[in-house]
Amino acid sequence: MHPGSNGHRLRTRARARQGPSYQPPREHRIDSIRVSSVARVALLFYVGVLAMMIFGIGIAWFLASQFGVISGLEGFMRSVGFENFRVLSESVLLGATMIAVAVVAMCVVVTIAAAALYNAASAPWGGVHVTLSPRTDDAAGRVLEKVRVDGSEPGHRDGNGTSRPRPDVS
């Protein structure tokens, strides 16, 4: 009997308990990030943030006017000495929206610059190391889906447009 054969048997039993398609976690390194992909995701995310900011500003302005905060401010400003002082709601909301658009544009540019800086820094010093493992069902430990590191789909199209399964990536 070989000294390492018991260890091999134990690994085989552990693999059998976890299911026939068990894949151990693999360590990979992210060397670069596509800046166009980062730009697209950042733009979509920050446009969503912009929509929520505009909605929040509108709700806050509506509540402030309903509770008399705006008219109270106008009255205070008139009592201080500003005659005929009025808050122009449309101008205030337009200004707040323009500031929100500028903040969103700045955030998108900073995010793209961060991705470009990551690419520049990871070239000489190496990227971030990550460990990828297949997604499993917590109760039984069965593999629910295979992890493809290269991001490819389970099937791919060959030259004539027909789809055929990819060879197993193990």
C-alpha cells in the first residue's frame, strides 16, 4: 500500500459526497478590466442614481411646500428687507437637477478613470487574486451550475451559425 493512497481515497469519498460534478475552487487573477464595460455599467448605475435623486428632490420640495416651509422662508426674507421675495420652484428644481447631472457625470468619469488606473497598475504588479467556486445548493452540496472563467456561454456558434456544446472546461 502506498503512503499517499489513503489520502487519495479520502479525497475521492469527499468528492462523491459532494456530487459527481464537484469542482474544487480555482484561484485566478484579474489582470485587466474592459474600460468600455465599466463605462456602460457605471453609466447605467449612475443614471439610476440620478433618477432617484431627481425623484427625491421633487418629493422633498413638494413636502416642504405642503408644510409651509417655502412660504415661511419667503415671509422671513420679506421681513428681513427683501421686498417681493419669491422662491421660483421651477428654477430651484432645475438648478438642483443640473447639479445632480453634473455629479453623475463626474462619478462616471471617476469610475472610468479608476478602471483605467487599475489596468495600468495591474500590468507591472499583477492583478487581484480571486477564488472562483461553483454555485452549490447549501443543503446537499450539489453543483447548480458550472463556472466558466472565460465568460463563455455553455454552447457556442461555429462558423456556419449552428450551436454546439463547448468541450468541458475543467
